[in-house]
Amino acid sequence: MISYKKDNLQRHEVTVTEVDEVLNGTESIWLDLGTSPTGNDRLMFVGFTKSGRMLEVGVELIGDDEIVFHAMNAGKKYLTEFTNAQKRN
């Protein structure tokens, strides 16, 4: 099951639909962020929405659940990671 920190999405004017498009995107990449302070694995997905907006989407894995804790326009660090991944493929 997936849930969303809606306050973060609202702050960055990102919709749940846009997050889902990045998480399910065939061109999206993911990066291991290590563990959260509570010991759960965290991943950062980077990819495009259907409208062409590039987002970075942080997901924390808690058992069988996924919590989107962060979503915003992709910053320079993740734009670079995405570009480098595309060059390797």
C-alpha cells in the first residue's frame, strides 16, 4: 500500500497523479538513500510526469507499505544523476 505526505506535495505543488506517474514511469530511475532514522529503507525516484515535469520523489519502505515523504521538481543533484543514468543506457 502506498501513502503520501500530502503537506509536502502541497508545499511543492505536486499532485498524487504526478507522483504515481514518476513511480510507474518506464524511464524513471531510483537511487538508494540508505536508511531512515527509524531504520527503514529509503529510495529516491527521478523521472518525468506525462506532462514533461521532472520530479524527485522520496519513498520510505515500511514492511509492505510505501510512504512518499518527499516530492518536488528535480534539483541539480538528481537531474545530474538522471542524465548520467540515461548516458549509461
